[in-house]
Amino acid sequence: MNPSLLWPSSPLALTIEPPAYFHDLNLDRVVEGVVGKLEFDLRPLFYTPLQDLEAIRYRQAVVADLEQPALNQALWTFTQAQHTLREHLERSQKLSNPYQRQGFFLEAAQVYVDAVRALEQALEENSPSAPAWRRVTAYLKNYTASPAFQNLERETQALRQALAEVHYTLLLQGDRVTVRAGGEELDYQGEIELLFARFRQGAPKDYRVGFSEWNTLNHIEERILEGLVRLFPRVFAELESFARHHQGFPDPVITTLDWEVQFYLGYLDYCRPLREAGFAFCLPEVGTEKQVSLEEGFELAVAQQQLAEGRKVVPNSFSLEGAERILVVTGPNQGGKTTFARMVGQAHHLAHLGLAVPGRSARLFLCDQIFTHFERREAAQEMRGKLQDELLRIHQALSRATPRSLLVLNEAFSSTSLDDARFLMNKILQAVARLDALAVVVTFIEELASFSETTVSMVAQVDPDDPALRTFRVVRQQADGKAYALAIARKHGLSYPQLKTRLALSRTASLGGSGEGLPALS
Amino acid sequence: MKVCLLFPERDFDFTLPAPRSELQGELTLDLGLDVLWAAMAQGDSLVRQVVERVMLSSLEVERTVVVYRQGILRDFLQNTGALEALYALVQEGLASEKKARHWAYSRSPSSVLLRALEVMGLLLVHLRRLRAWAEAMEGRLRSQGLSQLVSSLRRELDEAYLREVEEHLEGLAFRQGVLLGAELGPGLKGMGYRLLKPKKPEQSWWQRLLAPKPPAYTFTLHPRDESGFQILREIQDRGLNTTANALAQSVDHILGFLNQLRSELAFYLGALRLYRQLEALGVPLCFPEVADDSTCSFQGLCDLALALRSGGSVVGNDLTRGSALVVITGANQGGKTTFLRSVGQGQLMLQSGLFVGASSFTSGLCKGIYTHFKREEDAGLKSGKFDEELSRMSRIVEHLQAGALVLLNESFASTYEPEGAEVAYQVVRALMEEGVRVYLVSHMYSLTHRLYEERQSGAVFLRAERRPDGSRSFRILPGAPQRTSYGEDIYQQVFGSFDERTKVGGK
């Protein structure tokens, strides 16, 4: 079997359409960021989460080896060379001038041979331990030892050498052009530079002009080349025969390797700005236990944007212990609740691709499906219709969900009355709890935070000194709805200890004041 | 080629930004430097810029540099015609660039080359004149800097070299066509176009006729093949790119050399102009001596800004031996500030390599000169003024190092005296202990008396003279601080006649 960096055994059938939750979790933005610059459409790979642990670990091992900078760099160089190779091959077929076609064919051969050799050497030097890399290494070793490859390599180099030795002169006299083989004419520009060297000082202005470079020959260049063919007949005859005899490259396995590598490199490249800014990524421990956790994770698409705009990226953590299954996220508007929920969903999807997830460490659940419910803003129907639609969608998700599923519910029922929302959310949470699935629920109904022993309350924080400032930190905390109010009270000097002190002062100032007592602290 | 008229081994870098400009603004104001610079420039903005830059960059300087510049300035003062002639020559050379017909570098190497060739041709004339100046000066200029310049002009611009340049300029007109070398790049596209030198016809015509010709392939463009001509021009341009660049840069370098020469000469031209004006005003002028330690002594030191402004000679002062701390007290309007200013000017002019307005002046070099003068014009809130003074002092302290000179003029006097004196005392004490030279003008008796009582390491105490009749001589003489500052005298001066007339007071 041919070696693959993606599949330990036979490949999964790739999904062509993005999963339903992709947009809700901002994964579409992430994937566009990753594949946008790539030559191949690798989207289907990102749409197809792996279902078994062995396949996930197979890819994780590939990723772990890519942490070696030398290997990583070598693979980048390899993919770039493959790109150049394709360009040259295309030219060797499309261009009209036959000598040029042959010239680019030779160029392609050189790039190909060099790229294969460089990759072989990089793998040998860095000896990555992943099974996938070992298979690739073995394959390359075999391939480069084959007579076909060695023949190609040898002849390419010989011919390139011969062409590099073609030096010629052009004498331009008005409308006359004379082409001659280069002799021992003296370099004039160096002489001129030497002549004026005594005046040289500092860093001078550069007067050189940039020229645009085209690959095709224009008619004048063709005539010059015609002259060169006559002046150097042997070299051009060899070139012609080379193009006829070496049509057997590139090897299909190496072509496949190119885009498989790009799956990993594209994602690494996308994450690089955040990694360079000091944000951690890790290979998650994926398992069938529901006690999941993530330390200093973040929502990838939002973090990327915040970093680019020079804003602060705030990592968040969570962990579920024992019977805990449901994260209930509450707190002020625009406080980072939705972003937190997306982070949990994203981490799971990325983990199922076998990739690193944002965070210092992660223990994630091997789930069979991810379901999301985000408010559809575009559906501006009457309230009843909208509520019905929401319920329908949630029902659909719940009926397809299994105990091995992950649900991300964001601000459901925000457009109904508080009583309705409270009632419906209670019902839904009961269903989720019965199902024993994992869930993240963002809601404004704070009492849901203490729904049962399976729920964990996460509260988006505000800055205590300036309650108007969101910190985007989401912390495991009792949701009593008081954190925000208390911060405002403190700002005005009305917190309990502040009031005690102030009242004590005013008490001493005016003894025998009013008998109004303070309410007891609960 | 280097100019090296301000430093023995390098050109003055006028492109560097002036350091600590904020503090230099204070220095300029407090020492009245604008008046000096205006006198040096006489309306010439280049001279003005140069003298300002050079003097302010001389706040820290090596002894060798001072001696070097003094030598050049002496030479020029003795050969004033030489300086003015050279300056005019350089000006004309620089103007030749503007005379070129091909006035702007366009984007093609051919036109870059064309213009460079033309300007270079014009410059050759002026380079020859420069050499002629140098030949005429041989033996007349004795300073290290100028004899170096003379000999390097003669050496670098010798006739053989200039002829060779001319020949090359002729060759670059390409009357026999352009010969390029090239190789084959990817896809058999020509690359690496470069200009080659055609072989000189060394053999006679019949030898050439009989010699085997290398095989050649020649083609001719159809006269209407306009795109073909366009392409040929581009190929030629590729080949000329480096050469055009080298030549255009050489033009720049020669212009750069002339520019540098003009700027460095401008410093001496400014000095010459100042010298002439002060001489006419009867101000004593001398070349100062650099002492090895931080002492300072002088005779007849004048405030040049005052002399220039008043248009006459002014009272000079003597200091037999200055030390790390000089305290000046005495009568109001008795010349204390003028004295302080003249010390600062003298020190800065010494360090710049200039003459000093005194009959003699000796001082050690300082690592920076700072002024902290009372701001009279500061009409801000009273409470804010002391704060402003402190923040100014703090800015100075950020830059201070041992060996600096600090001129304090009525510092910290904008607050209640005992407190101001305590602050000032602590500042002065700390500065002295850190090896900073301090000249202090103060009428805070509690401060000056305290310093007098301590008499740290030979501190010098001077006092503005008050004649027995109460009039001021504007002379600063040795003397211990005294309790009164003769405000009464000034009151008398101002109100005296008034009082007499109204018969309210009088003695």
C-alpha cells in the first residue's frame, strides 16, 4: 500500500459539504483561513472528522513530529518546490516555442529531482518517529534507488551544466543584432565602478530599474535563440532528446504526499501568529471518558482576528469532573459567553481532525456528533413562528443525539418571555441530562446554572474597578447574579464593608442618628 | 574622498538628528546663542544650520578635535581669501547639476546614464578648478586638516585621472554599438545581461581582415517592427542597468563630496564672519587653551551676545582659578547672569574649536553643558512655577554625567526661600559629589552662606561689584556672600529722582 500521512489504513469517504455546526462554531472562518492560500481544495478533509482513536493518534503523531523546525522547514520547501514543478510542467506543454518547452521540461526535472532528494535527506536527518513518516521514508528510499530516478537525476544535471556553459554576446547597432559565442571580452561595468570608487561614500541611492519578467520569449528573443541553436548545435540536440526520453515523472505517490503535507502545514501556518504571540496549542488527549477539560483554550477565529487588530486575546479554561456534563455559561452581554461556547465546540472538532487545539493542555471526548443551536437572526418571522422553529430545531438535534454527542446551545429562546424561556430551557436541560450527553449552554437565565449536580456554572467576568469593562474571562463560579451588581456598588462606595466604615464614621460624627438597621447579609 | 575639516578622521554627519534637542533649546536661549549664530550666518541659512549643528554637537568633544579645528580656523583667519575662494568654487560646482539639460532621472537605465554622463561632464570642469585651488594653496596652509585637504585634492583629482574619466565618458556614448554578455536562464530565456568592453583594435586593419572571424549570427529588424525596437531597447537597458547605476551614484558621490565640503567650510566661514564683527566692536578675542582638569580661568571674558546686541564693547570679567563649584552672589542687575552666560559661551566655543571673547581663556573639557535659568517670562501660576523648575531640573538630571557643566541661575527661587534653598542645596551638593561642575548664581543667602561656610573642595565665591555710591560696575569680583542684594540701590535708581521730586524720601 502507498504511504499516507492522513490514513493509517483505507481512507474515509470525504464529506463534500461542511457539517451543519460549521458556521455556528466559526469553523468556516478557520478553514477558510487555513485553505484560502493553498493550491488544493483541502476543505473536504476539514469537513470530515475522524471517528476512531487509532486514526486520530496516527495524525497526532504526524503533527508531533512537525514540531521539529528543521523537518517543518524542509516540508515547506518541498511543497513550494512541487508548486514550481507544476508551473514548469505546464509551461513545457503550453508554450509555443519548442526549445522553450524543452527548456522548461528540463527545469521541471531539476526541481523535481532536487525536491525528492531534499525531502529524503530531511527525513533521514530528523528521523521522525510517527508511523506515517516511517512509511514515507521507506518509500522514498526505495524510489530514489530505482534506475529510472537515478537516470533522470544524472542526465538532468549533465544537461543543465552544458546549458549553463552557453555564454554569448550581443552586439546591438541600431537595427542590427549580432549574436556570437562569448569570448574573453572584459566586463565593463566593474571597470566603471572601479574608476569612480574614490568618490564612493555612505549608502548611495539605488538607480537600478526593475524589469518585469516574462516566461515566454518574444520574437526578438526567439531570433537570438535561433542564432544560439546554430552556434551551439550539440547542446540543443541533447536537450531535444532529453525531453523525449523522460516522461515518467513526477511519481504519483509524491504528488499525493504534497497535498497531504499541506493539510498539516496549512493549519500550522494559520496558527503561527498566535503561537508566536505566546498562545499555547497542544495535542489533546482524546478518549471516551466524559471528564473533559481544557486549560487556557481560546476560540481560534476570534483570537486570530483580535491579535491582528492588536486587541487582547483572553484564554479560558474549564473542566468537567465526575458526573458533571453540562457547562452553563452566564454573565453580562458581550462578555465572551458565546465565544467560550464556540471554543468548546471547536476544540472537539479540531481534535477529531487529529490536529493540535488551542490550549495548554486538553482532555477531550471522542464524540459521535456535534450539534449546535444558535439563534438564526435572519428569520424575522412573527414570534410564535420563530419560537416554533427554534423548538423544532432543538427537538431535531435532541432526537438524533446520543449519549456520545456534544451539544452547544447558544442563547435559545431569547425572543420569548422570561417565563416561557425558563420553562422551555428547564425542559431541554432535563432532556440533555437524561441523555447524559456533553453540553455547553449559554443562557441569560441564571438559575439554570444550578440546575442539577451535572451542571457546572461558568460566569463571564467584568472588571471590578470598571464594571462597564468586559474582561472576556469566563470562570467557574456560582452564578448568583450579584457579581456584576456588587462591582457597581463598590465603585460607588456602597459595598457592605464600605457602607460599614462610612456609616461607622458618620455614626461617630452624629451620635444617636436614625435607628434604621442594616439588612443582614445572606 | 573625505573632507575631514571638522574631525581629523571622519566627515561630520549632518544627517544625524541633533541629540537632546529639548535641553539644547534651553541652552540656546540661556546662552544667547541665537545672536551668535545670526551674526555668523549673516542671512546665509546653510551657515546658520551648520554652525548650530556643529556647536551643539560639540557639547562633548575630544581634545584632539578642538586642537584640530583651532588649527584650521587659524589658517583661514590668516588666509581669509583662500576660504572665500574655495567656498565660492564649491558653490559653483554644486550649481552645475542644475544646469544639466536632461533634468530628471526617468525610469530607464539609458536615460539615467545619459543624464549622469552629462552632469559628470559638467562636474569635471569644477573638479579641475578645485585642483587648481589646491595647487595654488600648496605650502600656504599649515594646519593638519587643510594640508590634508590640499594634498588629497591634488592626489585624487590629478590630470591623468580626470583624462581617464573623460575617455570613459566618451566610450559610454557607444558610437560603435552596445556590446552585451548574457547566459541562458530557465526556459532558455536570456538572462544576466551585462555591459562588456569591446576589444581595442590593437592589430592593423589588414591583420584584422585576415584574422579568422568568430562565427556570428546576425539579423536586422524590419524598419516598421516597432515592438522589436522596443524589445531591443529593453535588452540594452537590462545590460546598462548596473553601469548606469554606478555612474549615477558616482555623480551623487561627487555632489555629496562637494556638499560635505561646502557644509564643513560653512562652519569656518561663520567663524570668520563672527571674528570680523567682534573685532570691529573691539571685543578681545583669543584662541583658548584646553586644560587637563576641570578648572577654568580667564581674563576679560565678555558676553558676546550682549556685545553684538549692544553694538559695542562690554565689561569683561576675570577668574583667576575656577573650581568644581563657583558661586556668584551680589547686587541685582550687577552682571551675574551676563557673567554666567559668558562662561557658558566661552566653554562651548572652546569645545567647538572656535576663538573665545576674552584676552585669555583656559578650561578643561566638559561632558555636556546644561543651563537651568530662572524663567522670567514664565507667567504661569505661582504654585506651578516651582513644579516647572523641578521638572526641568529632573530632565537635565536624566542626561547628566560626571564631568558635565551645569549653570544654575537663580534656580528654585520661585518658592519660599528656606525651602527653595534646601532643595537647591541638596541638588548642588549631589551634583558636586557626582563630579559635575556647577556655576551657581543665587541671591538666596541661606544657600550661598551655607555653601560658603562649608567651602567644599576649594569652591570659589564671587560677588557682583557695587561701588560705594551704589552704582554697578558690572564686574564680578572675588567675595563672600553678603546678606543684602542691594535691592535698595535699584529702588533708588528707579524711584530716586521720583522721590526727590516729590520729596517723599531721599537720604
